[in-house]
Amino acid sequence: MRRICTSLQVNGYDVTIIGRDPTKPIPARIYKQIRLKSWFKKGKAMYIEYNIRLLFSLLTQKKPDAFVAIDLDTIIPVYMASRFRSVQRVYDAHEWFSEMKEVITRPAVKRIWKWVEKTFVPRFPNGYTVSYSIADSFKQLYVVSYPVFMNATDLKHSGQIEHNHKPYLLYQGAVNQGRCLEWLIPAMKKVDMPLWICGEGNFMQQTRSLIVQHNLSNKIRLLGNLPPEDLLNITREAYAGINLIEPLGNNQLMSLANKFFDYFHCGIPQLTMNFTEYRRINDQIKVAVLIDNPDPELISEYLNKLIENKVLYEELRSNCKHAAKLFNWEVEQRKLLDFYKKLFNEV
């Protein structure tokens, strides 16, 4: 959202983002932000309260040219507000919400969100999403043609450096369930290189326990959440990146994680999943070793392949620089701006 809102704001649009009031301070941005306080912090009550508060906020703001629903959990109030106020509406599908692991593993919850999706997505003829697989699925299911704006890294963050230190592998991003840390950590017993984990999440306590359980405290470092500049430098200095996702649910199988772009923009090869979207890019220019199943034995085998096969490693490392020129936010931003120009009849 930060990339999209910033790109629109600097190109002449007046952007206001409305969201829940977070527990941590909100960083200043060049666009306006409205944060809605709520009594409930989780569960069904939180969703109901937030949707009611969001609807009232949308109805009382200065009339905009368009409302944009970010994912399925905001689509109902955005739809209602757009009808009441006679303004255009856009659906920004950051993910396939009804196919997320947290949804599909709870049948009653899945039925609710699937109903919301079937009912409201067809009523949003204008929209966009983050992967071609999701766009194709939406077109087949709901007869909507959404362009794809990949959440690619800014070119200004690109660049390679020479590794003049003891090499380490890097996992960056949310330390959450479904990110295969329960298999990555034991795999490190057979990998002769340290692992640095940068991030926080709902799997943090289990991650610490697994590190102790497998006697890997001297090999795996937990750095927590870092300022963007520090994370950028750590990524550039890493030997290789790791991007593993549990292959459960269409949302995961059709995913295209930010870190996938971050790694090759920083000039480091990576181990990532053999999912459709990663394979699509890797077939164009090889920047990663793809793994079918995040099994500890396979993970250690493929990581050792990156470490020991210097010819392969240097090929991937060389390709990273070229891939950054093809897949970056500057390219995606032009498509985003074209979308809104057409929406507002500016072309």
C-alpha cells in the first residue's frame, strides 16, 4: 500500500488511506492517513466493528472520485459507500483472501468469505491484483478482467556488493505460520553456513524453541524487525536469500512475495518455491533455485547446492542485476498510473 499510495500522491492524486489504529506509532507519509479506533482487537467482533466504523468514515469524508477496497475484508463498506455516494469503486486484491490458509482451514469461516467474494467481486468491474494466477482465476470465476501490478522493489534499492565477510543465509519477512520455519530450522543442521532471520510474527516463540531444540543457537541469529535501511544493507551483504511458503491453499500457491524481488534487487540468489508465479519469472531469467516441497532434507540439499556449486551461484548472481531492470516498481508504477488515468478518463 505504501508504494501504491506514494506513487499516486507524487503523480498528482490526492490520496487518503483509512485503516485500523495500530498498536505502534504510524510513520509519517506524504499522503493523508485516517486510523479508526476500535473496542475489539480480534475475531468476528473486530471485523464487524471495523466494517461499521469504516462505512461511517467513508460516508462522512469529503466526496472522492473513487473508493478503493483493499482486500476482501473492506469490500462490503466500500461497495455500500460507493453506491450511496455515486462514486467509482475499485477492488485491490493484494491476495486471494478466501483462499488464505487462515480461512481455508476453518470451513465455516471459508463459507462466509467465499459468499462475500462471490457476491461482491463481480460488482467491482474495475480492480487489480498482484499475480497473473489470481487475475486468471478471478476472470474465470467472476468475469472481471483485472490487470496485474506486481509488488516489485524500487530500482533505487537495487545494487550488488562484494562479500568481504563470513557469509550467511538470510530469511527476511514475517516470522509467521506457513513460512516453513519448522522445516527450515532443522534443515540448517546439515548446512555449513549461518542463518540470519530478520522479522517478527506469530511463529516467533516456536522459532526460538526450535532453535534451542535442535542446538542451533550458535548458527541461527534472530534480529527481529529492523529499520528499512538496516534490512537493505543486511540483504545486500547476504550470501543467498530464503523464501519458503507452505503449499496449502490457492493464495499461497499463487503468491509472489515481496522478498522474492528484494533478494534479486540486492544481487543475491535465492531458494524459493516452485510455484507458478516464481516459475514464470525464473523461466524468463534464472535468479533462484526452485524447490517443490519444503522438506528439511530437500531444503538442506538445495541450500548446499547454492553454497557448493560456484558456477551455478555466479550465474544466478549475474542474472539478478538484469532481472532487477525487468521487474521493478518503476515498471509497475507506469501500469498503475495508466489504470487510474483510464478510470478517470484522463487519456
